[in-house]
Amino acid sequence: MSEPIVTQQPAIEPSPDTAELAILKQAHQEVLTKRQKDKARIAELESTVAELQSKLSEAGDTIQAVTIGTPLKAMAESMSTVPDLFLEQFLKHYKVEMVKGTLTLLSADGQPVTAKDGSAVPFERDALTKLVTTGDDARAKTFQAITITNRASGASGSPSKRSNATAPAKPTFQFGLR
């Protein structure tokens, strides 16, 4: 019997291209893994940014209410018997903003409101009353109707005293035994 003849083939050595391909596949897998981690981190940061923007907006609204809203409402209550209507009409024509630590009156287009002499109108009761009630236009007439322009009630006048000479004589009554 004859044995089959087996010829040995030489072992195939990996070509340099195959080794390089394996290295590239490994690098590609590392890049994909890093990309997925980066996407997760970006999503986390975006949610953090959205949360912080929400908190910032809320804080800004609170600061606005404390620095501008409260003084404006107090001013409206001191200037009008209907402060809500006063505020509604006032905010149609003017804005109040904090500029360098002081409340500043601005027109609806954002320009500082000035008096006839060119000076800025201060955020004070008398100056605001004069500003909103002066004129013959519909705006001034509306403010004239809802603004308290004169705080005098007559109660602060000097008290009058009658002297005894002008006072009528009081009758005297005597009670009891004499």
C-alpha cells in the first residue's frame, strides 16, 4: 500500500498590510468608543446648561421683581387710587430699569426720559406726576383721571383755638345740698 504523499505547504506569514489593517481596526474601535463617551458627555452637559439657564432666568426674574417691580408698584400705590390701572397705562408708555444702581425712567423705545430743560426725569413721585399728567393728549387725560396730583387733605392745617373771650359762656349747674 502506498501512503499518500503529503506535501507540506509553507506557513503563510502575515503580510505587512494585514498587520496594519488589524492595527487600524483596533484604532477605529477605540475612536468609536471614545465618540460614544463624548456623545454621552455632551448630552449631560447640554442638560446641565438647560438647567442652569432655567435657574438663571428665574434668578433674573426675581431680581427684576425686587429691584424694579416692588418700587414701581409702591410708586403706583402712592400716586393713584387704582394702582393696577396706573401701572398698566404707565408701562404702555414708559419702562423703568436699574442703571448704575438707580432706577431710571425710559421711554417705550428705551431712551432716557428728559424734562423740558434736558435733565433726566428722576424716579420720584412729584416728577412722575408732573410728567404723566402734563399735556392735553389722551395719555395725559387718562393719567389725570387716575393720578392723585394733590396730597393735601386739609387736615394738616394749623389748628384753630378759640380764646375764652370769644367763647360763649357755659351754664354752670350745681348739684347736691347747699
